[in-house]
Amino acid sequence: MNAPLPLIELLGANWMTEAPVVALAWDVAGRHAGFALGDGTVALAAGEWPGGPALKPRPGGGVEFVPGREPPAPVARFSLHDGTCLALAGDPEGGFLSGGDDGRLVHLNGDGVSEVLVNVDGEWIDVVATSRTGRAYATGRRVHWLGTKPASLALPGSATALVFNAAGDQLAIAHHGGVTLWPLDAHVPRLLAWPGYHRSIAWSPDGSYLVSGMEENALHGWRLPDGGDIEMGGYPGQPRSLSFSADSRVLVTSGGPRAVCWRFDPPGGDDRPRECGIVRKTPVTQVVCHPTHPLIALGYHNGAVLLCQPGCSDVLFVKGAGDSPVSTIAWSPDGGRLAMGTEAGEIGLVSLPEALFHFGSPG
């Protein structure tokens, strides 16, 4: 019996860029996926594929695959940095913001027109974040906010991650020794101190919890209303990729041979995490939860990408294994498409219509 084709071969497309994919973001309208590359360029892939493959509902139920009539459009590449791209985010005003090791923060439109917004000679802009209220970027131990009242904040250590809350009025900044919360209306920071090197951040959509992935092969979390600490350990590797489910009930992380799922309704009711996906000889490198449904996209060190639900053993293969780790994956804003990139420079897009899925309650 032949194994089913990965979904990207039926409903998607991929391209080789021959430069490592450093970061990935969708524009706010979901028209383009942007891929920041190690050679200083940003590649843009169109989210819509006129004449591409599709699924058609059958009158008696189920769906029928309709082959594409037209090939996918080639990706467009734009040179933005003299060195390498280090960070990328969808800009609230449209297009993308790219940070690089040349000290430049660059805005790129979907049509390829670019503008240098910041040029800091001799520094790296290696972390960028955006929300509907403004833009933020980091240069070493300083974080800068470009909003209605631009401001800067000095940190106790170099910034390693920036994440806005869902409302866009607070910025979480990871660094050695903890996470700093920066309310952008009052500009009075709050330090959530915890020893160790904090590398990544996830903020629950309801704003109740903040969790950091640490170099010490563990997570540390905070209940923000009362500042209570939550410790989560037992990882064989670093949990560098973190993502909360849309309902804030589950935190999904990398750091093991399967995705690790922690319940947050409430946390502590069951201290044992559950796992999803399949066990492979190589670990999970990337996780990202669907923006509305209980669905997780997983990327593996061997290049495979699959879909699963929290606590469920069923999977759908999006992309087969290759010769390079998955470095980044991201859902489009509406959740209808998934983009992915690898360290070898392979990029891909796949359409994932709701007709493919039957969502049940997570286990």
C-alpha cells in the first residue's frame, strides 16, 4: 500500500533559495509570506495561487482533489541588508519590517519598494516585533519602540526575544535573568526575574500567562495577575519554539522528539504534559498553533512538517523529510495557509482549507 503524498505536493508549492531561512512572517492581510534569508535578501511568495490545485466538496459528502491549471508564480527576492537578515515581522501598516547585522531596520512593501527606517552603525538589529499599536526592535541591551511616542528602554542583558500581548499595549522582552514587561502607555517596566538565560517567549492570547523557553532545557512561566511562578522541566533539549493555542488552554513547545503540550486550564491541575505528533529519530524544531482551531503545525530537524491536535496521535504530513532542519513555520492570519522554511534555504507554502479537517475537543 502506497503512503499518501504529503499535502504540499497536492495543495502547495516549494522553491529553493540556496540561503538559510532565518525568519518568516505573513503580512497583516495574508497576501504574502516573507522569508528573511541569510544572504541579506527577503523572498516574497504570493499567498494566493490563481489556477492552483484545490479541494471541491462532493455532493454526497467529502471532498475531491482538483489539480492545478497553472504553475505557482516564482518568488520575488529583494536585497535589504549588506550582511544577513536577522529578524522579520509583518508591519501593521502593510508589508514587512526586516532587521539585519548592518544595523538597518528596513520596511518592505509587497511590491518590492523598500525604505530604511533606522540605521545604527556598528550594531545589530536582531530582534523585531510589531502590533497594531507600533513597532519594536532591539539593539543589544536596548529596546526601541516606534509608536505614537517613540521611546527606548535599557535592559540588564541583551534582548533575545520580543513579543507583544494580544492588545498590543505591552511588550515582553526576554534576556538573561528573566523577562521585562514594558507597558507602552506608562513606560514603567516590570521585571519578572528568574535565574538563567531566557531565549524565547509565548504570551497566552487571554493575557493571563507568560512563558519563556530557557537554555537550561526548561520552561519558566508567570501568572501575570499575581506574579506567581510556574516551573516546567524535564526536557531532553532546549524548548526554543513555544506557541499557545487560540483558547489559551494549551502551550505547545519543541525540545523533544514529539511536541510537548502543557495544560493551562488551570496549570497545576495535571503537572504531566502530554505529547503529540510522531516519534522520530530527530527532534521537533518548530511548533505553531493554528490562529483559531485546535491544530498544531510541527517542524522536525530532518525537514519534515506535519499537523496534529493537542494530545492526539493522528497526524497529517505536510512535507516529507529532507536534508535540513525546519527553521521556521507560520500560519497565515486566517489560518488557511501554512508557510515553512529550512536551514538549507527551501521555502514552501501549502493551502489547508477547513474541508480537510474534523475538529474534536483536545484530549
